[in-house]
Amino acid sequence: MIKINKNFLELQDNYLFSNINKKVESYLEKNPNANIIKLGIGDVTRPIPSSIVEKMKKAAEEMQYEDSFRGYGPEQGYEFLRKKILESEYKDLDIDLDEIFISDGAKCDTVNIIELFDKDIKVGIPNPVYPVYLDSNIIYGTSGKYIVEKNEYENIIYINFTEENNFEPLPEELEQIPDLIYICSPNNPTGTVMKKDNLEKWVKFAKKNNSIILFDAAYEAFIKDEDIPHSIYEVSGAKEVAIEFKSFSKTAGFTGLRCAYTIVPKNIRIMNDGKEVSSNKLWNRRQSTKFNGVSYITQRAAESVYTEEGKKEIKDNITYYMENAKIIKNGLEEIGIKTFGGVNSPYIWMKTPNGIESWRFFDVLLEEYNIVGTPGVGFGTNGEGFFRLTAFGNKFKTIEAMERLISKKEIIFDLI
Ligand code: PLP
């Protein structure tokens, strides 16, 4: 008899974005003329730079001639792109070409990588978190059962991101030792970053305890401060304990095009029954079996991200978003709201006025100001009392949103 994977039944329904949409739709039904400004989206809005689109057109044309047509590509990605990534992103970091794997998304890679590990490992997951890390562990079976009273999973070690630790937790704060540790920097949803000395502590911790770090740097391109690592391999010893994920999604507007890459160092060796197993070999085998590679046209597009023109156009887009981040951060601070992030990241994590619940703040923002954001509690229990705004919107609308808040600031501060 056919049976389902019961782990799916452990998933808690995540109504975050559907609830947001429902609330907005219902508000618009009653107020059809409302001019809603959306500052909740985690998707980019700037189009793909023209120099990249031109390269895609050229690559598409190649497909129509017998001598330049390409069929199945290498599952690990074309060498032209891997070489470009190596030269441009990992020049002095001692990474080899066969440690770079091209994929169609950091989301899929952070999900699929768990297949390399046993189901009885302990996984350390941030709270609040990019929900994909948690849900993929629930589906795979590493999370164990959901404990209703605690609103937690029995086998997950929660890494608490709180105001007290400045949303930059350290390994010594953990009560148990995770075998697998998710670190996302710049962080979604808090917008905060991991400084080098703190990252060093995590790498040391992982080395000491034979743990592996999954380092998600999908927002690396937004880092502005010079002392913030763009790659975990800037930390000495990380090549023995860390797998890194990067993506063209937010960097170059590829959220609809799909291209990312993952570094699985050969130095990461996992002991199995007294024998060493290379995680690089396992991942290579996994990708060769289950993944068909990213389209040639898309990989040519990704390659052109590194041309002089591509770099300039991408930088302009990032500057545009980071100006929005500044507008939001300054606007909120002007009216006395405490904010985190938004300096090296497109996300601004704000404390709700008078500590009101995130969903209540959502309603007030929608109804009084016609602004939409994301309630922090939707990312985990530690997100209660916080709210996420993003810099991915239109600049003029972002300015207008802040003007609305500033002009009627007393409303939110009267809330208790
Ligand atoms: N990692 C984080 C932290 C994200 O917030 C996102 C998307 O929002 C992703 C990964 C997904 O990246 P990609 O588009 O490459 O799948």
C-alpha cells in the first residue's frame, strides 16, 4: 500500500504571505481608492541590466545554429561561469574550480544539501529565520516532532536572534551543540550582519565539535562596510567546516531567471564508521543524479554580470535599493522607532512601537497609512514585537511611505 512521507504532516501551515494578501485584498474591497505602498516584498523590482539581456539574446541566437547549439550542459555548471566566479569572488580565498557548483537557486541548494547528512543529526536553526531552512528540515525528518506547548520542534536547536544579542548570536549562547548550523549573513529577516570576529568564533566552534556550517550569503552584494566578510572563507579554517551559498537573484535581478552557486570545499570531510567521506564528492554525485544544470542562456547571462558594464549596472541597482533602505531607516528613526539592519542589507527590522504585536502593527500600518510590511512573528517566535520592511520597492513610493508615517506619527505611538 502506498504511504506518504509523514514528515509533511509535521509542517505547520505558514499563512504569513497569504494572510498578508488576504488582509490587503479585503482592505481594498472596502477602500478601492486606497493607494497602497508595498514595503513587504522580498523580491527585486529593478529590471535585469541591459548589458546582461544583450548577452542572453546572443546566447539564444547561438542555439539556432548547429555548430553553436548546446544540449545538456554539465550538472556542475559551465566552466566559463565557474571560472568567472572563481576569479571574481574567490580570487584570494584558495577555492578550486571543482568546489563551485552552479544551480538554479540558493533556495534549492540550502534545501537539497541536507540530503548529504543523516536524519538523526541535530540541526541549529535561527529564530527568526528564512522559513525555508526550517521547513526543509521538517520534510527531510531532521526536525522531529512539533511540540505544541513549546511551539518548537523536538530535535531543532534554536539559535536565538534577539535585541539583547544585537541579532548576532554567538556559539557560547547555545545550550546544545548542533551538528549542522545555518548562518545567514546579511540576514533575512533581521538585516543584520555577522562581523568577522564573530564568524571566527562560529568556525572555531564548528571545528571543535565536528559540525558543519551552512553559510547563506544570498545578500552579500549589499554589504557596504569594509570589515564585514563577503564570504565565510575569509575566515581562516572555514574551508574545513563551511559550505557557502550565493545567488544572482538579489545581486543582479535574477529572481525570475534563476542562477546561483554553492561552494562545497574538498577539505570538508565527514567521518563515517571510521572512514572519511568527502562532502564535495557526495554533492557532486547528488547533483549529477538529480540536477540537470542551469540553461546555457542563463549561465551566459550570469557570466556577463562580471563584465565592466554588468558590474556597473548591477552596482547602480544595489545603490538604488540601498538608498531606499536609508530612506526607510532614517524615516523610522526620525519618529523614534528603533531599527536594525538596513545598512549592509536591503532589510530593515524595526521594533514595533510600545512593543505591540507584529500583526496588530501590520493592521495599523495598512489601515492608517496604507503601507504593507511583514510581521516579524511570521519568521519565528523571536520575531514577535518586530516588523520587516524591505528596500526593494520604488524610490518615490518609499519616500512617500515615510512621509505618511512622519506626518501622522502620533497614531502609532498612541497604540498600547
Ligand atoms: N536565502 C535567503 C536568505 C533568501 O532570503 C532567499 C530569497 O528570498 C534565498 C536564499 C533564495 O535565493 P534564490 O533566489 O537564489 O533561490
